[in-house]
Amino acid sequence: MQIGYIRVSKSDGSQVLDLQLDAMSAAGIDPERVYKDLASGRKDDRPGLRACLKALQPGNTLVVWKLDRLGRDLKHLINTVDDLNKRNVGFKVLAGAQIDTATANGRLVFGIFAALAEFEAELIRERTKAGLAAARARGRLGGRPRKMTIETVKMAMAAMADTKTKASEVASRLGITTTTLYAYVNGDGSVKEPGQRLLDSSIEK
């Protein structure tokens, strides 16, 4: 039995599922066996995909219109299809990189994708190591940014109160990210609720 999964990135009506539904119909898939999502492929919360994967039984085939309809990224795609293989569920792509893991050619193509995913992961690891080594050579330890402390909040408030101050420079000096800075302090130096809670905790002690 073939079970379809289709997705568009927006739920505001600007994108429709008609093209993918037509492709599923042409492939002989019952519309009642087609699961749908109206969400970005990078979102973890895709109820249609969760329900689809749960419904698949050994001997079934998951069918998608294109590869990018299924995976958030190449690694996620490879892991999903690998899990399907372990469950004895086939995988078929109708358009673009046409793949059918029930055939030798399809398995070969997907094996190439898996090799590319591993190659990409290795490149990222090498770039990270090189970046950390370069940072150490310049006196920066690298690694995970520091968390906000009471003292850091106070320094951030004082620095951001100066209209000439750049948030990125303040964050860099404090060893935090700009996102973390703005989570605790406003652009004018006033404190936000998380920052106020941190300051209040020192009074409670």
C-alpha cells in the first residue's frame, strides 16, 4: 500500500496543495491515504508527518512529491528514510530526484545522498575545529557563550544606556550573544522582565 505525504510552507492560502495532490492521484494513491501539513519544513512540529509515519506499516511505501517536502535538512531526511528502511517501509519520490528504495537504482541514489550528508557533517566539524583553533590563537577560548549573571545584567544596562553603544560590541565584551543581551535588556538600557527577575533574586538572598 502506498501512503502519501504532502506539504506547503505557508498556511495563509498563498500556497496550495493542488499540484502535489494531483501527483499523488496520478500515482494511484487514495486521497484518504494522503497526509498533509501547512508548515515550514524546518519546523519540528508537523502533526501531519507524525501521523503519517505512525500509520505506515511493514510493506507500505511512503510517497512524497519532492525530497524537500519530507526533510528539514539532508541529515533529517537521511535519518527518516533510514528509520523507514528498518521498519521495512519503502520510500518513493515522484518528481525531481526520482527515488524508489524498492529498486536497486533507488537504493544506490539514496546511498549517495547518505554519503553526501556524512561528508557535509565532516566539513562542519572541520570548520568548527579550525575556527576554535584560530580563536585560541587570538586569545579567545571559544565554546559556548557565558550565561547572564546579576553583574552582567548591570553592566549591560549601563552600557546600553549610552546611545552611541552598539549592541553587538556590548555582547562581545560581555561574552554573550546579541540575542541573549536583548532578552534581558532593552536598547535604551532599561531592564526586561528576565533581567529584573535576576536582579530581584539577589535582593531575596
